Amino acid sequence: MTDICFIAVNGSDRITVKANPGDNLLVVAQNCGQPLEGTCEGHMACSTCHVILTDEDFAKLPPATEAEEDMLDFAAGVTRTSRLACQIAIDGAWDQLTVRIPPVVRNMQGR
């Protein structure tokens, strides 16, 4: 199991949940009430699941594909450690992952 710590838009509210190896980060986030819409349902056709990782955790991930980087161009508040949550599968070797919700989120589902 991996501890996933979500940091809210305000930067201070945090929630930590457990995730299994192979779980999709977008699904984990949605299941614990994070404001990530995932309009395209993980098909990498939108940027509504944009998240920001710590430098350390960003380095754990395989590099983003060119298609993911192209989608991130449409996300607000992108940083060097931005990724699409739908493209992150939890690796069983990780003890923890810290994920910050960006300051601007697009969630038309009203969660």
C-alpha cells in the first residue's frame, strides 16, 4: 500500500489515503473527494486532472509522454512537476506520494 497525501488548493488542508499498486491516481483522488474532474475519463483528451507533485515524487515517475505534455499545455498553473493524474499508476515500491491540487481547477461536476 502507498500513502497518498493530497494537499488542497489552500495549501494547508491535507488528506492522506491508501492506494494499492496499479491504482490510477485520478480514481484515487476522485474517490476521496478531490476536485479533479477527469472529463475524458483518463483518455488523455483534457487537462482537468492536472496535479503538481513534489520534486522528490516527480522524480519517481516515468517521464511524461509527448501527448501528456501537450495536454498539460492546456492546464492552468502548470509547473515543472505537473502531471496528469490519469497517467499515474501507483507503483508498489512507493511508500508515499504527495500531490498538490493546483490553484486553479476545472471541475464542472461540482464536487
